[in-house]
Amino acid sequence: MSFPKGFLWGGATAANQYEGGFDEGGKGLTAVDVMTNGSATTPRQVTWTRADGTTGQSPMVWGADFKVPADATPAMVPDAYYPSHGGTDFYHHYQEDIELMAKAGFTTFRFSIAWSRIFPTGEETTPNEAGLAFYEKVIDLCVQNHIEPCITLQHYDTPLALVQKYGGWQDRRLVDLFAHYAAVVFKRYAGKVHYYTTFNEINAMDEAPYLGGGLTDPTPQNRAQGAHNQFLASAKAVRAAHELNADIQVGMMLAYQPVYAETCNPADQLAVMQNMEHGLFYADVQAGGAYPKARLIQYEKAGIHLDITPEDEALLRTYPADFLGFSCYTSSVITADPTRDENAQGNLGGGTVKNPYLETNAWGWATDPIVLRLALNTLWHRYHKPLFVVENGLGWADEVAADGQIHDDYRINYLRYAVQSMQDAINEDGVEMIGYALWSAIDLVSNGTGEMKKRYGLVYVDRDDWGNGSLKRTPKDSYHWYQKVIATNGDDLA
Ligand code: BG6
């Protein structure tokens, strides 16, 4: 019982963590270009300046409490280190990296286009040719190597100019700016790119609104409107792709983390149900085409006034996402007991208590052997849209051994569970999948901490937390393991 013929195997990356070349080729700055590095215990900071020239920084804490002071704008400041500026330098290493992906047998490569490389401030009418040409070289190389590109249009990197001028995605004017950007990209790469996703982890608008939507004032009102504006922009992108009729599928992308109740106390079960619905709301709108009533009731109770018109509702209904892409790294555990918070970690936050049955990495993310099977089942039975796992992987402080190699058997164990889980979901549970793009194809900067040492790649990159290193690429043991998995279409997991 193996994977379906044509199942896409590959890896994923994101421009702001990987690409570098932040001020080359006419690229404008992005929201992430003013974020410093942090660590497992110290949050990343967003730096800012005031009109009088004074500078400062605010911690980006998971949840919604990050805020730029009202009289300041996010900006680069002297002496701060910004890991997105160099990433792991895909901008200058793309040929070598795509060659490595091809040798591993990749049939898909998920990467993101930096909107500000195409429209430096987000508001130009004419695109930056150097930006379009860069991605064209990347895409052409993929196609020559039989690698299907899967492109994210915004992976946490709202153009900084839109953040400074409008306060981010809470402003409806971003909808048409994004739709224009999407249409330009679809047209330019028509016939070469068949898979796009619009917003990476769209539910970050709740948990990390600066990353998700460039929000500088993340009130509940602004987050609700920011999400709505992204829904509209996404639907307009779907419409533009279908009108172009170039065999393009435009998916959504959700951060999904199965949630367990700590006990069979009904209060814990209710807390789990509410937590799940809170996250799945985003897919209800994008994959299902309409707001769930529960969310509207919550908005009303919280005094949130959504700017939503009947035309908006028709747009969402008529142009839902073609497929559901999602990231899934771990599971989390919830208790309704407000006195217990063990600060359990996971993607975009995590649960409240630790899972005593599971091991964690140094950043507290648990390795759950069946997490993908659970996620795939929940999403398939609720939406009946083809599913694409566009992120899944293990962050680890890999070391180079005395023989110059990276023996990451812990990552192989993690990935083996993941592949087995997908196989079970397809063959036992009847789930339909497009493919699997693990995180990450090549080592890159961690999004949550800005560190280099939290590595996910199949390929090691010689670079440290402060940007030192030769950038030399070395395939890890997991690279060779994955090569065999792909060659046997998921049959040989040994
Ligand atoms: C997802 C993001 O949240 O998880 C990626 O889409 C990110 O950008 C990945 O890198 C892993 O998270 P982290 O914080 O360990 O880099």
C-alpha cells in the first residue's frame, strides 16, 4: 500500500528566512526586515523609530500583545542584527540548492515570493522587472528538473511601507494591492507554476498579528478586520487565477495543531472544542466559503464591527480556495483549569500543559508520531478539499560530527512517523492528498526565534546565529534517507 502515483514529494522554505539579498535587485523592505533575532527564552524584537530620531524595540510575544508605540513606525535601527537580511542566501545559491533538491528526487519545491521584490512598496503599478526575473530563473530551473513549484504569495513579509503607512492588513486598501500583485505573478509564470498558496498560516492573524498581517496595533477589532481583508484578497487571487485559465490551483494555508484534552472532564473537552473551532474558523471561510455563525456571535459579544458587505460574502462564497495546504509540527494539550499553565510550546503558541507521553526538542515542541494522521483526517472530513502538507519537520541544534557529516537520526525518526502517518491516512482512512513538502528543504533562519541553530533542513548550511560562516551546503543523513523514500514513493522507510 504505497502513495498514489504522482504524489508530490519535496521540501519548503520562505523568502524571509532563506532568501537573503534583502536590499538587492530593487527589493523593498518587509515587516520581517525590522525583526531582530531572539532565542528559546528571549522573544524577537521589532525595532522602530520616532519622528524625533529616537529609536526603540518591542518584543514580539506570541499571543497578541506586541505593539509599536503610536508615535513610532517600524524601521531598522543601528547596531541591531536582522537575520532575514542574509537568510541562508538562496538569492546567490539558488542554482546549487535546486540542484541538491533535484538530486534528492524532489518533485515539488515550496518557496515564497517576497511581495516587496515585485512591488517594493506594495503600491507601484508597474512591477520591478529584476524581482520577476529572479523568480523566473528559480522557476525555470525547477521546471527543467521536473520539480513542480508551489509558491506562497505572502509568508509573513508584508511590505514594510504598507505596515508604516496603513498599519498593516487591517486596512482594506491592501486587498486590491495584493490582488494586483497576485495577478501579475500568475500571468508572468503562467504555464510553469500550477500551485500557489496565498497567505502562509493565515491564522497567525490571531496568534502573531505582526507576522501574519503586519499589524502595529493588534486590537481584536484590527485582527478581525485584518483576517477579513486577507480572505477577500485571497478570494480575488483565486478569481484572477481562474480567469487566466492557466491550469493554476490557488490554495489556502493554515497552521494546524491537533489538540488533546488533558482529562475526560467535560470542561476540558469543551475547552478543546472551542480551541479547535477558533483555529478552524479560517479554513471555514477560505475552504468553506462563509463565516461560521459562532465567530460572528463572538465578534458581536466583543463589540467588534466587521466591515463586510454582501459583495464580500458573494466573493468568498464564489471563490473558495482550490486546496487546503497546512503546516503541522506537533500536537498540544489543553486543560480548562485556569490555575495550570506549564508554558507548553508549539507552533504559533501551543497548549497549556505538557504531554507526559511525548518527548520534546530543546524548544519544547513535542514529537507526536500520529499527528499528521489526525490532522489529515480532521481536515479531510470537514472540508473535502485535497490536502497538501506544506510544512512538517523537526527543529534541532544539529552538530557537525568529526567526519564532517551531520548524523541526524532524530530527524529521520520524526520524518519516518510523518510518512507512515500520511500513508495510513491515505490507505486506511481514505484521505486525498496532493503532496508533502517538509520543512525545510535547506537550513534557514527560525521564524519564531530568529536563530540559525534551530535547524530543520535536509541540508546543513554553515552559518551561525550572528550571520558568520561560509554558507557551505552539506547534505545531512536525513537527506539521503529522504532520497530513498522518494525513489520508492514512500515504500522504503528504513
Ligand atoms: C511555521 C512557519 O510556523 O513554522 C515557518 O510557517 C516556520 O515560517 C516554521 O519556520 C517552524 O517554526 P520555527 O519558529 O521553529 O522556525
